Amino acid sequence: RRSYLAGWWRGMGCKESKVDDVIVAARIVRTVCRLGADCDKRHSDVLHLTKFSHPGDPDYYPRERCRFCEDCVERSRNQVHCERFSHPGDEDYSGPRKACSRGQDCKDRDPKHLRRFQHPWEDGKAAGDAEGRPQMPPRKACKFGLRCFRRCDDHLAEFSHPGDMDYRRGLVSFEDGALPEFETLRQLFDFCDPRGHGNLVGKEDLRAALCLLASYREAGALDLERAWRSLAGEAQGFVGFGKFAAWAPKVGACLPVGVELRAPSEIVVLSCGYSFPDGRRCDCRSFCLEADDSSQPPPQPPPPAVAPPGTAAAAEGEEGSGEANGKAADGPRKRTSTASSGSLRRGTSCHFCTCGHKRSVHAERVDGPAGASSSTAPAVPVPEHWPQVAGAGALAALGIDSGSELVRLDELAVARFQKLFEHTHKASDNWTRDRGCALHHHACLAQDPMCTFRNKGEVPTGYRVIAVMRNVNHKLWSYYALTRGAIAKECAAENWGHHPPFQAIDAVETHGSLSQDSPTAPGCNEWLLFHGTSPGNCDKICEQNFRLSLAGRGATWKEPEDQRGTPLYGDGVYFADRITKADEYSEMVQAGNRFAGCHTVIISRVLGGRTQYCDTNEIDPAALQKQVVTGPFHSVFGDRVAKLKKPYKEVVVYDSTQCYPEFIVYYKRLYS
């Protein structure tokens, strides 16, 4: 490996005297961590990472299998032996295992236990998933589904119900006439996405979703090709939840959404939507978590009540909220166990309201005009900090697009944006190739690429904000709010499918800025970031959102005679946390237009979610994009500052519903 990397570096132009220094600095001979993917330090302990490699690292190689297996006496006392050989229970072990002494009755679902011992449900094989991890036997789907009121541990251990994590991921067996049932669109979407990608990848996934969706609409089956085009599947190659949830009610699907549509800082009142067999609706008007106190008397059945008016703007709570609706015809029943069921199976922990019904049947309900049907588009509430537009609430509740409106902010807001520009301006070490040539701008890249380096374009020493326009676009906001709710749910979920845990990233220059004008939601890495472009493109983006098909056509470096280059992190939407970087792509407003002589930049909300942190030069754009679209990540965080000592960081998303263009800022460049 040393000679191979040395030869590769020499081929890239490294001097002979520097090759050995680079090899030593790269620390390519790290020891394999014996805990593998189960290591708790792989995401936080920098000193540990300098000594040990983990699954996914370029220098990670599985250890040899110890020939003594479970009987090895060195595994508990000889660290050198464990660094060379793997044993039953280790992440990279792939050999024979001892039979579990509890056999079929074993209820231990700890991944380490499953890797260490053999169980009868594995049919005598070392069964595992795509990564080689042993799998637990799937639970049966309860044939009573949403009508089931049993909550005892034995029943929950054997049967899965709508809302449970394994049920939502489609990892249950349907027997005895049981059919899939869903409380929300989010549960139906997850059922067709068992790997937890967060997207329907390809037409087959969408076909499965349409077949299930047909049972929740009166018109019957849906056309696959038409739906694929309507959901931008041809352009992106996948369908995100935001567009799916906004589209489903328009074709008559009468299911609530199933995600929080407001930011956590906003007050949300969730009323119960459970219906009794006689048609009565539960009269609970606000979700209140039931205390785990078995001494409390069971709640009394509610009197007959009329269902509250309005359209259900579903806001499902916990990821995998456990047992199904828990009321029989004669009223609610108390749980026989509080938390033990959660330890039996992944995704069976219950969260119930004092009315006796679980969290997922409580929803935010928006009062709309008379005659508003429950099958209309989801009522996405507008942000509280938006200006009040006449009739906007009713239009949003009915799913009617009220168009895009640019509202100019006052001078106090302009002063706050001026502080943001001053804070995010990089005064030194701030030139990159994308700034362009002082003589030809970007025109010389194809003919003489070195001309840019000989005649570097001047970097402004500062900026003066002239005007700020807020983009009020209900259609784009509805897509964004639905996607934000889905990503926030995935970030807060348990480590399903061995996905990396969510980590909040505050190392962006805009963190905590503009909290008065545009507060962001914690828990899903929602950031305000810059995107530089021309004035005409700013207007189009605020009206139609970003277009991924234009990636690589701007200031991206291109081969001679090519119209389109290959962006560093693949075909996505790129954002910067510094105005100095975004200014490289900005253009001036021409004479005769409003704000002539100013440059323009968009400040956009961006959902980073579970981000793929990239701080090296060894970048495979296709692999990064695949890890986001068909993997566990939502974005790429390109940190070229920490290790590479480059000037800027970048954030890339591959789904336009993960960004909302909220402001257009007109500013002037200042030079000393």
C-alpha cells in the first residue's frame, strides 16, 4: 500500500523528497479498531481516530479470523492478538458461532449478541443483512391492525402494529389475512423505503407506494408514468417525501401527513383524531403525555362529540410510536407495562396521551373555509415571522398556490444583514480559482487556465447592503416544511439500520445569525447559507426553486470546449457560509433596472440533516451523491478548511425541496 500510494503521488506531480513526508503525515498504517462500527469514539474522539481505523475508512481492512473462535483465551487479555484477529461478536468476524443456550426463546436483540451466537431462526446459516450483520426474525403483523387494543409485553414481542418501526419499514410478515395499514403518509412512504434512504429510488419503489395509496382514494389505481413525471422522478431519478406528501392529497389520498410542519419553537396544539366504532370522535383537544404511574385511575370514556372542523394537518410524533390505537369500544385501557416492551423489540416503545390514545393519532388541525375536505392538500402553516398576507392562510389550507411575492424589509433589518455580511466576510487568504481572471473573468479557462492564476481577480475588502427582499412563496414553503418535518424525524430516530448517529454541526459562520428575521429549527441542521447568482436567476429561483440540471454550468471549471463541468461534490445545489465565497458567483444589476450597480446573492434555508462530513481531497462525486440519495445521509458538508487549509466550506444538497430561497440581498462591493 505504501509503494502504491507513493507511485500515485509521484504520478500526480509530488516531488521525490516529499513522498515519504506525505506517507508519514497521512498515517496510513492505523490499527483496526476491534469494536468496528459499534465503537462509540469513532465520531467524537480525535485521538482515537488517529490510532484506529473503522468500517468505511480508506485504510480499514478486516482482521483475520481467530482459529480458536469462542474458545480463544487471548481475546480478553492480549491487545496485540485482538489487533490482528477477530472473534465472534466483533464487527468484522465472519466465521462459525456457538449456538445460543436459550435457542428459539432468546429475546436478546443486542447486535453484539446476535453476531456472537447462532439462533434457530437463522436456519443453520450465518444469516445477515447486506453488511453481514445477523438479523432478528421478523414479527408478524397483527391482524387487528389499528383496531388492536392489547398492550401486554408478550403480544408486542410477537406482533407488530401500524406505527412500529419495523412495520413502517416493511420488515414484518403478513399472515392470517393481515393487510398493511397506515395512519399517515409518512408511514406509507417508509413502508416502501425499508432501507431508510428517505427517498423512493426508482419506479419500482414508487409503484409499491402507488399500489398502497390506491386503497386510500376513491378513484382507484394511479398511473405510474404520470406520477413519476409529476414528482420530478425523470429529472432527479428519485422521489423525496416533500413532493410525495404535497402531491398525494391532490390525487385524492385522504391520509394525514405524519410529520411536524412547524418549527419546534412555534406553539403547536395537537388534538386527538381517534374515532370510536360508533362514529364518535375523541374529544381530546391537546396532546398531554401520560405519566408512567400505574396508580392513576384509567381515564373515563368520552361523551359523544362532534368531530372538530378543519383540515387535518398531520403532525405525527415519535419515530415508531409503538402500539396501535389503544381504545376498545368500551373506552380506553391502561398499559400493563410502561417501558419493558421497548426493550424487547426495536420500535415498540409507546407514547400515549392522557386520553388513552397514542401520539401518532394526535394532529394539528387548521380551521378552513366551510366545505373544506379532508382529502385536500396538507395545510402547511406559514412561519410566524412572515408578513401577514390577506387570504394567505385560507389559500395555504386549501393547497392553492398564491404565487411568489417579494416583500422589502425595513432599515432595521438591513442593518442586521449588514452585520451578517461583516461577520461572514473573509479578509485574508480569500482568493480561489472561481473568483476568475482580472482580465477575462472566466472566459480564459478553456484556452489558457493558468491565465487565471497569473491575473487573479481582485477580492472586495468589504460589502455594503443596500436592500433586502423576503421571498413569500407558499408552494415552495409547503415542499420545504414537509421535507424538514421528515428529515427532523429521521434525525431524531433511533439508529435504525446501523445508520450513523445524528450530529448537530454549529461550525458554520452564519450559525445564530438573523434569529429575529428567520429563526432556524434545531435538531435537523437547518442553516441559513449564501448562494451567489445573477439578478435574473434570483427572481427565477425565488419563484421556481433551484434546478439541479444547471449544476456545473456556472463558474465550475470545465475542460476546453465543454459546456458543462463536473462539480466537486457532484450535481447538487451548492451553498457557502461566507459572503466572500458566494460573491464569486454573483453578478451586477445592469443599468436601467432597479438597484442598478448592485450585486445579488440569495440567502437560503438549507436542511443539512444527517450530513456526510468530507474534509479530504480524495473525493468521488458519484459515491458522495449515492450515499445521500440511496444512503443514510441528507447532504454533504465539504470542510476544506480544517485539514486542507483552504479558504472556504461548502454545503451541498441533491434535492431542491431541502432548500427554501428566503432572501434576495442587493449589495455593493467595496475596495480599498
